[in-house]
Amino acid sequence: MPRAGENHIPIAGNTKVEEHGAKGEGRRAAAAAAAAIRSMEGWDRGTKSVVGEIPLLSTRAGPRDGDAWRQRLKEEYRALISYTSVNKSKDNDWFRISAANPEGTRWEGTCWYVHNLRRYEFPLQFDIPVAYPQVAPEIELPTLDGKTHKMYRGGKICLTVHFKPLWAKNCPRFGIAHALCLGLAPWLAAEVPILVDSGMVKHKDDEGAPAEAAAASGSAAAS
Amino acid sequence: MEEELRALLRDLDALKQSADPTAIDRMRERVAGMVSPAAAAAAAVGAARSKIKDMSAEVVDSNPYSRLMALQRMGIVDNYERIRDYSVAIVGIGGVGSVAAEMLTRCGIGRLLLYDYDTVELANMNRLFFRPDQVGMTKTDAAVQTLSGINPDVVLESYSLNITTVKGFETFLGSLKAKSAHGCNTGVDLVLSCVDNYEARMVVNQACNELGQTWMESGVSEDAVSGHIQLLVPGETACFACAPPLVVASGVDERTLKREGVCAASLPTTMGVVAGLLIQNALKYLLKFGQVSPYLGYNSLKDYFPTMEMKPNPQCSNPACVQRQKEYMQSKPARDAAAKAKMEAEASAADECPVHVDNEWNISVLDDSDTATSSILSTAADSLPEGLVRELPTADSYQEPIAPVTSGAIDDDLEELQRQLDALNSS
Ligand SMILES: [Zn+2]
């Protein structure tokens, strides 16, 4: 059985920060990133090294802040582009996400996890909360709603005790990409194997047969 | 009842085809058996009382307010009937909010605004208030159903929406501002936060800071054994963003707390206690009796109730909070004059016994001066009363760029960035 988390948390890689903006800012960002990583007690080395490769954000603005939010949105895109590129370069691609409205306040996409060499894919969605970035987005996996206790109503994933303190400590420097890396990725690594092994989640190739059988018996009962 | 009637209809159809004469007798018996439960159900509906125009202090069995008006006769409350002038918004109609709403309804509050996005589930039945037959209804509609039956005098408004989304927030803000009949500053006199998460609390904080609206926050720990209530007056007390949230330490070692496979536990007892503490504080605030607690914790494992006060943080990250603080400081001379006048009036009026009772178990960290000077919150961790802890760390000190940084990268067009991400997504 592959180790949990292996498919999307590369172990290799230094804590390198992509420079974005002026040189001074780049140095400051590097220092901030180093500080962010130092504060990550209780996280595995792989996650630490990946999060260090996501550019940090600087604008403290939420979806009601007009032009400042547009600025923040640019930073969000830059971080997501960077994170997606890093994942692809390490053959560790594990999500797709894009804004679902022009204001960039709602995001939709998919994420997937490989367990026992099979890929399990889940739709992914969240709204940018009014109090963002002071509070993190609440990531939802609607198709898993009701299938695990590690979830709040509406399919919101239940984050680890480590996530919220780290997010609070790094406000406003963490963005959507960080929430995915530090919130969703560890959740999938911990919960998908349990969901699959317990039979709560079936691989899409296995879903056809039993569903058809159920439909057939259902129609028999009705006639 | 519906189930039985459907079965009856099916059997009647079968009867048409049947030649058995005794079948009609059996059918008659069944219908007769259904008459009296139906009559009882109708009587129960009929028992709902009609609206009452004025609260009466008359002590008769038929007066739902007699025991409440007795508070006035006993001198606890000056004017109980004023409760009918007040509007209270309750955000989160879960284990605490629903019970809080029932308490205010039974007390005869004027108007209740109820906010929740969730529906009633069987999994909620370990808590008070909701009934299994309400499963599937929105929590706000189910609450209105029950509350209007208990006290039809209360004006109930149901808002089934998620206040943390931009759209939900605008509706929330609008409904709080809408003027009520007696027309005070905003449409409500008090907002009660009974939500179960930090995200939603920050949203209530945002709305109340923008409106200058006094509110009370409540919470129960995820391990269900402790809770707290907190009074927040924008500009005057710490807002919810002034410092990391303060929670009661349960005394359970975090390392021994087993979190595998569960998000949160809940008990009807802890939630009922917290709802009771919250509404007691709300009644004291609205009807002006006793002392309104700025913060009251509840540790159920040790039956320990820590209290404290929190001053606003001049460096609060919430701009609306900083603005309210400025206004509060500017209004100090007027407040002082009013307080002096009140004291003089009271001094001339009375030899009455003092309202204050020594609470030797209470711990107050701050003195009573109301000047919001340097932040005591930066050293808050050291000065917290025993048994209280910060739920989250403070943000690392971080200099935000004064002006938007203008460099090649920052000038990127938003659409261009979107295109780049889309290209990555489709490759
Ligand atoms: Zn504040």
C-alpha cells in the first residue's frame, strides 16, 4: 500500500521562494517564507518544502474591498500559477481550480488522489469569505458530504488542529494556494484511503454494475 | 395520519372490487378509530393562544406573562414590558441559538431575526429544541414554526442564508439596518452570535463593527465540555478581531484528546447552560438590571467560571473597529458629563443598598478606566486569568506595503493571469 500523501507531497526540493516584484521585496518575502516554515511545527517535511515554493501574498483585502481585492486577486492567481507549475514539474499534479464568477469570490474545480494505484476524483468548491484573508476559505467537497465524520455540514472539510493556527500566524501572506496545500492535500491523504477501504467511496469504474443492478431491482419492485 | 388515510383510500379501492359484505363493517370500524386522534390533533391546534395586546401583571392561569411581570413587582426590573420594544438578531440557530431563541420568545421579546443556512438533521437530536418531525426543514423555518406556536406575540423573521458569502453578508447587513417600528439607530437592539465557527464569528464582527452594533458572542468548545459568552461594544470593548479569540481551557490535555474520525462533539447540557448564560446577559443588557458580564467562561469539568474584560486594540486589523474606537474616544467628554449627572441624580434619590455583591471568585484583569490607551493585548497571553487561553496565535509581525508595489509582475493584467492559470489547467 502506498504511503498516505505520497502522491502529492514531494519529499525532494529546497525551501526556495520565487521572487516576485522588486529585489528588496523578494528578500523580505524569502525571510517571511522562512519564518512561515519555521512556525510549522507538527507538519511533515514534504508539506513544508512545498509550501515554501508558493509565493506569499501581501495585500490584506477581502471580496468587499474593491480595487484592493482586485490586487489581492492578482496575487492569488500568481500563487496558484506558481503552485500548479511546481506540482506539474514534480509530476505531482493533484487539483484544478478556477474562479467561477468575474469577481473571483467563488471558486470551483476538481481534486484527485491516487490510492492503490487508482485515481479518485472529487468536485471541489468554496466561496471567499467576507472576512478573508483573516479567515481561510472553507473548502467543500460536496460529493463526500455525509460520508465522513471529518466534515462539517455542506461538505466542508474538517481541518487539522495545525491548520488554523498556522493560517492565523501568516495572515495575510497565505492565500488560496496555501489553503489547498496545507488544508485540502493533507485531508485527502488522511481521509481518502479510509473512505475507499471502508467502501464509502467507490472507484468510478466500479460504480456502474451495482448501480445498474439497483436500478433494475427498483423497477421490478414498482411494476 | 397521512399514511393511515392513504392506506384507507387503497383499501376502499380494493373494496369496490370485493364482494365480501364484512369488509364494509371492518372499514367502518377503522374510520371510527381514526376520529378521536384527529379530534385531539385539532384540539391541540385550537389550543394555540391568540395574540395579547398588552402585557398584564395579573396573576391568573391564563396570563403567560404574569411571572415575568412579577420581576417588576419585586423590583428586579424597572419596566419589564419594554421587552416588547426590542428586536434581537440571532445568528446560528443550532444547539445554542435555537434554545436562546426559545428563551427570548417565552420572555416575550418584541421581534426576533433568525439566521442560519442549514437544515434540521436527525444528527441534531442530541441537542434541545428541534424535533424529529422537523428533519429536512430549514432551521430558521422550523424555529419559526415552533416559536410562533409558543408565543404568537413575537414577530419572527427567518433568513435562511450563509452570512459568510458576499451575497449573504449584504442581505444580513441590510436586514440588521432595516428600521423596526420603534426606530432606533439600527433595526435591532442586540445581535447574538450563536455560530459554531471562527469564520462566521468574524463576519458577525465585521457587520457589527460597520454598524456600531452591540453584540454578544457565544461558543461551546469542540469537545463539548466548556463554553463562553462575551459582550462586544464596537469602539468600547475589544472586537473579535482585536486579539485572537479567548476560550476556556477544558483542562484536558490536547495530546490525549482523540480527534481521529470526529470533528466535534456536543452535549445538550453544555449548550443549554451557555444559551442560558447568554440570554441572562442579554436580558440584563436590554432591561438594565444587574451587571452585564463582559466575558464569562464555563468550564464544566471543574465547574469553574472565569471572567475578564478586554480593551480594544488600537492596532486592530479591522478598519471599522479602529474607526469606532476613535469615535468612542471623541465622545468621552459627553459620556463623562452624562455619568456625572446620573451619579448625582442617584445620590440624591437613594439610601438604597448597593447593587454590587462581592464576587471573590471573579477575576478582573483590567481596571475600570475607559481610556483605550496602549494595548494590553500584546501581552495578553501573560495576563489572562487562570483557565483562559487564546484559541489562535497572533499574526506574525508583518509590514504591509504602504503603497501598492509597482513592479513588472504586479502590473500583470488580471485577465492575463486568468489565461495563464486556464492554460495550466488545460495542459
Ligand atoms: Zn478590533
